[in-house]
Amino acid sequence: MGFIAPDFPDLDREEWKSRPRLDRIKPLAQHWVENGFGTPYAVYLLYVIKLVGYVLGGIAIIALTPGLGSVGDFTSWWTEPVVYQKVVIWTLLYEVLGFGCGSMPLTLRFLPPVGAFLHWLRPGTVRLAPWPDRVPLTRGATRTVVDVLLYLVVIASAASLLFAPGSPDRVPPGHTVGLLDPAMMIPLLAGLALIGLRDKTIFLAARGEQYALTVVVFFFPYVDMLIGLKLIMLALWWGAATSKLNRHFPYVVAVMISNSPLQRIDWFKRRFYRDHPNDLRPSRLAAFAAHTGTVIEYAVPLVLVLSDGGIVTTLALGLMVIFHLHILSTFPMGVPLEWNIFFIFSALFLFGANAEVSVFSLSSPLLGVILLVALVAIPVLGNAKPHLVSFLPSMRYYAGNWATSFWCFRKGADGPGSGAENKLNTHIVKAGGTTRDQLAKLYDDDTAELMLAKAMAWRSLHSHGRALNGLLPRALDDVEAYDVREGEFTAGVILGWNFGEGHLHDESLLRAVQERCRFAPGELRVVMLESQPMQRQRQHYCIHDAATGLVEEGYVQVKDMIARQPWLEGPGSEIPVQVVGGPGRRDAPDVTAAHD
């Protein structure tokens, strides 16, 4: 790996290009084990600079609050409750502008390195309403001036809160600076709600399920506010831990460790796989590491909630700080780096500086109901019926159990850039070109295709990627006649943002794309795989043709997904399925038994 040049395996590129698709994936998946994405060190440096900007920028802006003090006095005023309020607002603003999760090269975003505001301030871009058939005035998939204005309301109201003084009528006991006036938060919440009903992408980018909920808690009396904030943090940790009680998470851990820029010991990385380079299923060490992290997310937050200071609280805080620093240090794809910094600060403020506040002294029934719905009912629904709820409010985060897709564009006769994928550039208003075109501008066509294939190798190393590879022969008459693209990155280009949310590249996006591009039958096929319901060991899939609609739908068994290698090719490459519908329904070569 160089400072600027990406690291690739030693390949004869012409010979490599002549191989079948999954045979091209094989050396890239094997290379990932020891080298990860092969990201240049310059890219990691840019992320570090961005992290420093998030931390120091937030401190500098918050320090302007009357009564706090200068940046140099940070250690004397960081425990003021208004500081935590403004850290939440700052983080929400940072995310909704597109500088946080889903930004820059580790999400295959190059030119420009961020989307979000570049996209959402532009009328004519694609928007996706969550319930267009149920909520009035939300139909359509084209951004209007009204959408731009609503987005500006969110940005302006968040910015105004950052510079607002604390209210002299809301000074907490033992503190000198008042809390924010709740009336000033109404435009932010109203703007998020209205824009979220017209474009779920923006609501998810703002991390509305976490930060908007936190802002709602700011409306309650001081002690209840602290209790609500503690319960939100507990639910986020426990929700993430619960979602990892599956057979997918060890795959995530192995892939993350391989991509860590600080972990440079090759033999150690290889130990996270059963038998590198031949068997790239996760090893017992990967499973042990995965579920050790799960135990930490259950046990340590419980200690923090039940303790009231002293050495026990200090040790628990130290463990959670190390836990989140470890996640941050791996630079996982999707790069939720600022998110982990926020968790560290929240733990120190809520359970360190305010350890004496017991969660059992909540006095507001209304707040209790709000928290039960947001922190219990919605995650339970999302884990039991994942097609109904985004993985973010479901608190599935890095559990490896996400909705995913492959978008397959028929190749053109004139080489790279001439196929059906190019219609995304000519017919869709967006902030940048396709990922392939962004890479081709930085490097060349061959390197662009190699980097895209490396991203597909990353997906193929996960359990769901192996299932999608096994479904491709069912979707395409000739896999080699198509450019197979990762759905998450395709949606990121079209929508301006994505952070692992497969529901942003499902049928609704496909319809919006088809309205604009008018693909002919067979020009674009999309294979979609839904998340696994917690109570069942199967996942729903569907195959769509952009022009003709549903081709096939059915189920794949988790046990069949995790038994495969990333590169299975040739006879038997299809994954066993249970076909349940579609106009082109056909029997699978190995149909699974019926399920309840």
C-alpha cells in the first residue's frame, strides 16, 4: 500500500479480465484478508483530518455560548448540560450535511467526496418518500423547491441552536449556564419530520432515530432529560448487541479486522479465517471476538446504568471508551467515525459526570411512553419484520444483517462506459457521475473496474454477498454480459447518500430510475435480499427487471449462505432457494423445504 496509490494483488490484468466474474472475485477476496480494501494512507489521513475537524470545530462553535469560556477552558465547562445539547445538534448538522457516515473514498465516493448537501440543494434530483401512497403531498420521486427549502430549514435551525445562548429560566442545579429554550428546537424537529415524510434519505442521514429523539428528550425537565438520555444510550448499546446474536456477525468482524490500517500483522489477520486462502469463512477466533464484543455491549452499559460513580463506574467507562476506539480504529466501510466519538463523549458526560442520576427516578409518564415506542417497540418490529423498518431505527447497525442488492447493467459493445449503466449519467440529475466514472477520472478504466471488483469482493466476503452471488445465475441469462454493481454505492450516487441502508435501493428506487432512464427489457436487472428476521433462519429475495417488473421471489436459508465461499463458480453455483412467486417462476435445482 502506498501513500497515494491503492494496493492491488499482483495480477496480469488482461488475463484477469478474461476470467469469469466470480473467478475475478477470488484473488481480490484472498487479497482482502491481509490488505483490506488496499486504501492509500493518504485517504486515512484525510479521515483523521475530518475527525479532528469534527472535534475541534464542535468545541470552537460551542465555546461561543455565553457563559462557557474559551476553547482553552474546555476542561472546566465540558460538563455543562447545554454543552451536551449542542454536541447533539452539532453532530446532527454534521451528518445531515453529509460529512459523517457514508462520506469519502471508503464509501466509494470520490468526485465529489461528499454528496448530501450538494445533492439535496439541487431541484430535480431523486427523492424517496417513505409512504407516498399514505401520506398526502408526498407522491413523486423528484426533488422540488419545497424540498430544498425544507432541507434549508433543518440546516438553518440546527445552526441557530448552535449559536443560541442558554435560557436563564432553565439553569440546572449546580450549573451556571442555562439549557436551550425548547421553543427554539421546534423548527428543527418540524423540518426533520416534514422533509422525512418527503425524503426518507435525509431523515436517515440526519440519524433522526437517534439525534431527533434526543432533541425531543431535551423538552423535558432536567433530571428526566438526563434519565432519558441515559436510556437512549443503553438502548443503542443493547439494541446493537441483540442484533448481533446471529450467524452473520463473525463475517463482519473478520472483514473489519482485515481492513484495519493499524493491524498490519498478516498472520494475525489470517487467523480470523478458517483456512486462508482456500476457506474464507470466519474462524472460531472471529466468532469469539464477535461475541466477546456482544457481551461487552450488554454487560458494561448495564454496569454504567446501575452504578453511581467511583472505581466501578470509572473502569466501565474505560472499557466502553476502548471499545469504541477499537471500532473507530478499524475504519469500517461506511466510516461511522464521528458516531463513535459521539458515543465516547456521551458515555463520559452521562455516566461519568452525571453518574449520580438514577434511571429509576423517571417521573414523566409521557417521556416513558415515548422511549418505550422508540427504543423498544420500533426495534422489536424492525427485527421481527425487517422489511417494514430501516436497519437504523431497528438498531441493527454493524450486525451483518442488512438488506442488500446487486444492480446488473448490460454491457455495451464499445467497451467500458458504453453500457446501460451510462444512462444513469445521461438521464438522472445528481451531484456526480457513476462510481466507475469517478474512478476513471482519477485513474483509468482498468483500475476503475479493478477497484469496483474489490468492492464486490468486500461484499462477497459477507454472508449476504455470498447469497447474492448465488442468486445472480437466476437473474441473468449471461452473467458475463453484465456489469454487476453494489446496490449501496449505486444508490449513494443517485440519492446523494447511503450508509448501508438496503431499503434505499429497493423497488422504490428502481421505479424512480426507470421513470428517467427507460431501460429496455434485460438492460437492468436487480437482485434484492432482505434482512433476516430474528425469529427465522431464512431471508427473502426478489429479482426485478427494470422494464418488466418482478421476475422471481423466494427465500434462501442462512445455513446455505454461510456454507459458501465468495467465489463459487460453474455447475452448482446457484444457491438453493424456495421460489414463492414471480411471472417467470421456475423450480430451483435444489428447493428447500417449506417454512412456517
